[in-house]
Amino acid sequence: MKSPIINGVSQTGLEQYLAARQYEELYWASLFPIKNVNTLDAKTIIGASGNRVAANIISYDATTPELGRKSLSVKYFDIPKVAIARRKSEREILEHQITRSIQGNLAVIEDYFNDLDFCWDGVQARMEWMALQALSATTMKLSVTNNPLGIINETTIDFGMPTANKEVVGTVWSSTNAASMKPLTDIKNVMLEGRKIGVNLRYMLMNATTFDLLTASTEYQSAAKQFLVGEPTVLGYQSLQIANTVMNALRLPQIVLIDTYVGIENAAGTVAATDPWSANHVTFLPDLVCGNFYAGPIAEELERPLDVIQSKRGPVLLSVRKEFNPSAVLTKGEANVFPSWANVDQCFSLYTADAATWA
């Protein structure tokens, strides 16, 4: 059995902690469930199911007509490494030990595993960012702003949504256009386009800003009044429950509200809260499961260093290592993951900030 890295953090303790720890459920897990693969290159096969193609009515003794096969497209991609680390310095180790000797184990039990939680949350946050960027912008580009301490890709990663599936609104959704904009009509138009290719769009994803604009519109509030009998004001129209009651009554997709922020830390150590959902986009889905998060093998798991304790939860490998001169403890979380949007050709995007051009 490996000896503890610092008092209270052993191989067994690490495994037990990760097995019992309850972490916050993020959006990516229901949208892109994990799919474990054995390589770092993968492919997504995209091919719409579309409308059912009717058989032909033919005469007896006639040759049965042979119909064409729908074409499939394949997108190849590399699975990148997502990693984060935090160091417990020599001074922090000494302060930890002093506190423990004076106040006992309970006083420092949270400190035992704080860095593990930090690294787990960090990998999860980047996975959340990737999933929501893909679904909202339909593309992804790593920049000095959104990935300041990592790689910067020269080209934009396009997840393959057809241009025909990218729609614009009749009137821009804004607070100044609350009386004139027609969000329910815009949604119905997207639904019609979906039916043309044989897709029943059952969900629409949007962030809180877009949701607030929708529910503040005159068109929406007029539709909602019948469900708020006796309400003297518009109080309550902004309820997600009421909004989905309205959508259900009108046979429109249910709203899935994406309300989350991810912290991005730059080289100077400043953390900026970032909405991973691309502004002014509403994404329409036939199903909440859009594809998979591909999870590839991790080198440190295959060739485990002798001086490291480690444990894996889901796709994330967490490890703790002693360092010398000066003394320190390094905690690291990593996963080789990337989302694959398999039904992208059956999904639609509505851009609410322009009535002419999708962006």
C-alpha cells in the first residue's frame, strides 16, 4: 500500500473519497454521455433519418423498384487533452500540519481533499464549456481569451450543422422590440423547417438572457394570459414552468434553460466568469442526447508512476504527487475528451440578433 502523500491523503482514502463524493450535475452529461474509446482519433457518422420514404404501389408480377440509400457524411477529429493542476506549497503543508496538531483531524479534513475537488471541477468545467459552445455556436475556436494557458487553434472547428438548418428571426429579439418581435412565430417557423426534413424538434436550448427576452415579449405574454387567470400584472410570466406550459399548449418545443458560468483563468491569475453558451442562439433538438463525449486513454493511467497515488472517476484521472526542493504536493486532474455531435444534421439553430444573417 502506498504511504500517504500528506497526512490523511492515501491511495485508499483517495479512492473512497471519489467514490462517495457527490458533485454537481452539469449539462454536458445529459447532452453528450461518455463513450470510452481506445484511440485518440475518432469519427462521427452523420446521416439524417428524415421522412419515411413510402413504398411504391405496383402491379403483380412487376419488378420491385429499388430506391436510393441516404448518403452519410463522416467527420474525423482528434481527442485533445484537458488538464488542470494545483500545487500545495511548502508553507501550506506546514500550516496544514500545525492546524492539525492543534485542532485535530476534523479541522483540516476539508483541506485534505480541496485540491482534488478543484481539479475535478476544472476538468468538468472545460467539458461543460466545450459541449455548450458546440451546441450554441455550432463551432469552436480556442483563443487567448477562452483558453489562455492552453493551445490556440488556427482554424475553427465546425461541428457540421447544415447551412439550411441555421435560421434568423423576423424581428430582432431585444428589450426595445418587446412589442414588435414575434418569438413564438419565429419558433413555429423553425418547427416547420424541421418537419420538412422529417424531424420533430422537441427541445430548445437557450441561456437566461434570451429566455428573459422571449418572456418579456408581447406575443408571448398574450399567449400566457390564459394560463394566469386573475393575475393583475405580468408577474409570473417569466416562470420557466409557465413558459413550458405555454409551449406545450402551442405544440412547441420545451425550453431547456442553460444557466451556468465557467471561470477562465489567465496567465496573471485573474479569473473571469464566462457564459459558455454563445449569445443570441437558440438550439433546437429532436432529443436531449445529441451524441457522445469521446473519452480516450490516458498515458499516466497506463504507465503509472511509482511516486503517485491516483484514482479515476468517469473520464477524469486524479493524481497526487510529492515534490522535493522545495517540498510541495501537486494535485492534477486530466481527461482526454471531446464532444461528438452525431445528430447535428437533425438540429436547428435560431439566431435572434439579426433578421437577415445568421452569425
